[in-house]
Amino acid sequence: MRFEDSFHSSGFWHRRCTQGFLELDLGCQEMNSEGITIDRPLLPAEVRPRERLLAKGSAHLGEVELLALVLGTAGPRPATRTAEVLLARHGSLAELARVSVQELAGDLGPARAARLAAALEVGRRAQEPRSRNLRLSTPSEVYHYARPRLAHLTREVFHVLLLDTRHRLVADRRVAEGGLASCAISPRDVFEAPIREAAPAMIFLHNHPSGDPTPSKDDVELTRRLAEASKLLGLSLLDHVVVADGGFSSLAEMGKL
């Protein structure tokens, strides 16, 4: 699909879409006698994104159309063009979801950036498993719980998952935040919640923003020291799971616990 934009000396902004032999006018704007810009959509109702979504459902729309509906039109540039530029710049919706709201605000303005960030967060939360009575008995179950929450982050974070005697999730505590490739961990912060809440079992969890879940030497050494401290405190440490876009690693399965 190809889009062509033009601005006429008469005061009209005009956009034309060409796909194969199909050529459509998407819309124009004109300035009235009072200097007010008036939108004049020329795209037939049956192929406008909003009307198509209402008639056929969201599954029938492409990424550009869906993103355009979230952004809405602001200023002379149509929302579809803004959506195209964003996707071209970041490569995919998955990469766009990793962009900070501050960076989005620089491209879109604060209102549209906030709207897009909220929509992306709603999508992430919709993927999250329900926490109530959620059993985390295997590294795979931990990964499917944690991936929507952590895999998209651009900084490392460290969580402690508190479990009951049947390995059901009781609480999820974030105890540290770091940078792109490291996260400073304080044993006091790690063990405060398990001791205070007398958790029968716990799992350590952190992410790798690089997308590679392979534990680093520092990860292995940290796990060894925390595991030793857990034993001294009489706490049951089940696993330390590293999550990333590329999958997960279980230090318990690797024999590093």
C-alpha cells in the first residue's frame, strides 16, 4: 500500500492511497473564511478503520490501522501516517511497547503519548494470568506468569514471589530496580517480605532486557549467596528464574541453587 500526501495552494491538504489498481482519497482539510481548519474525510465509510472495526471486528484491521485508532488525528498529519512513521522507526509493535512514555511524548505530544502508553499497558495486563490461586510449581509456569510483566522492560528488576505450602502465589514483591545490564541487590530487601509474612516458600525472579535469558556469572554467584542466606534464615528457596523475550532460564534446573 502506498500513500501520497500533497498540499494545494488553495489551502487544501490532500492524501491519496494506492494499493494495486485501487486508488482512494483518504481525506483533506481546508481553511474556512474564519481561518479554522475543517476536516473533510473522503475515504468511503466501508474502508475507514473505525467503521471497519465496528462492522467486522478488530482482527480484520492491520497494525497501522489499529495504532491509528488509538492515536487519533491531531494536527495536519493523519493518524495513519503517524502510525506508519512510528512502526517504521521502531520496527514492530513489540518494540514500540518497550519505548518509554517520555520518548513517545517527544514524538506525539503528551496527550497522544499517554493514550498510547495506556493502551499498550492494557494489552499487557490482559495477557497476565489471574493471580488468585495461581500455582507456580514449575519454571515454565513462573515464566508464563512473569513474561507479560517483565519481558518488555528496558531495565533489570528483581522480584521475590511468595508462595503458600501448595506453591500458590501469595504476593509478588519488587525489591530492586537497575539499569540495562545489572541490578544491585540488597539481601535485606530480598528477605524482608518473606520473613515478615512467614512465607513457606519463595522464588526469585528477574529479567534480562537484552532478550537473552542466559544467567550471567554474577547471576549465578548472587543466587549461590542468596541460597546460602535462605538456609541460614530457615527459608525455602525453590528457584531463581530469569525471564526475557527469548525465553527463560531456571537456575534450579541448571543445578546452580
